[in-house]
Amino acid sequence: MGPTGDIEAEKRKGRSRLSNGFGRLPDSDGRSMWARRLRDVMALHLSDLGGADNASEAEKSIIRRIATITIEMERLEAKFAKAGRASKADLDLYQRTAGNLRRLIETVGIKRRAREIVPTIEGYLSSKGRAA
């Protein structure tokens, strides 16, 4: 235990910036349009799981892959729109990627999860002296 007695703080010292939640991509400062979009998509999907605190580390890892694939599919869609068509190779890649994305999303669950609100309504009302 460190001088402050904070065991968790001591554990965090030996972990990477990514594990501690301070970094997103190795060798990136996170300011590129791609990195910002990655954070946005991850946040949206984590919100569907009830927030980052409600998601397991495995779910967070899958969400990161979902966000990466989503961004790359958006880039392909922009390429299709700009060209006014999709090449056979790009369309094949798009279809295979869409299938993989669907499977990853099914793994973490497609539906939104309700986030637990603290205090509960009952707790709030009882603290005010009223029964629920």
C-alpha cells in the first residue's frame, strides 16, 4: 500500500493509459476526426448498455470493435456516395463487414438497457418523509 493508503491508486500506476481510461489509441493523441468519431460511437453504444460502469470489460472491448467497424463502414458509404456507385470488391467488403458488425452487436445485445438511477424514486420520497 502506498503512502496515501489508496490501494486502487497504487494498482492504477502499473496499468497502461488505455486501461486507466486516459487513452484510446496507441500512438495517437485522440484529436483526429476518426478518433473523435470512435469516442462518440463508443459512448453511444455504452449508453445503450446502461453506461460504462454497467458494462463488463469484455463488452467494452466488443464495443470498441463495433465502433471501429462502424466508422470504416461510414467511410465506405461516403466513398460510394462520392463515386455514385460501389465497385464489386468494395460492395463485397461492405457486405462481409456488415455481417460481422451485426454479429458483434448481437453479442452485446441490440436493445437498450435501463440505467439504474440513484437514488431510487422510493429512496428519494422516503428521504423527504413521504411514502411511495
